Amino acid sequence: MKIYTAVVEKCPDTNLYVGYIPGFSGAHSQGKTLDELHNNLKEVIQMLMEDGEPSLETEFVGIQNITVGA
């Protein structure tokens, strides 16, 4: 079993949740709900892994808050 970290955003134009796995080429999807996005990402990852374990281009490290201005 492998655990991947997804970056999730909400598109203001479509109101859909959009997610991708950093460094995993082709591992991205969208959904109307977070649960739907989760299931869609899982399905995409499973399909991509049919060709074998990918070698990730980057590694997710974390997030940072940046304060700008006064």
C-alpha cells in the first residue's frame, strides 16, 4: 500500500474541487465534492500504476504561510 499527498483547490469558475499529486505525471482529477475528488484521484492513480510504480519527479514536502505587507 502506498500513500500519496494530493494538493486540492476549488475552482471559482466551475465550483469544482481540483486535485493533483505533486510530481506524479498525469495524476490529476476533479469532482463536485471532496469525496468524489478523492475517489476520482484514487481511480486515476490505480490506472496509472497499471504500468508499474512511477518514479516521482518531485516529493511533496509541505506548505508555508507567507505574510506580505504591514
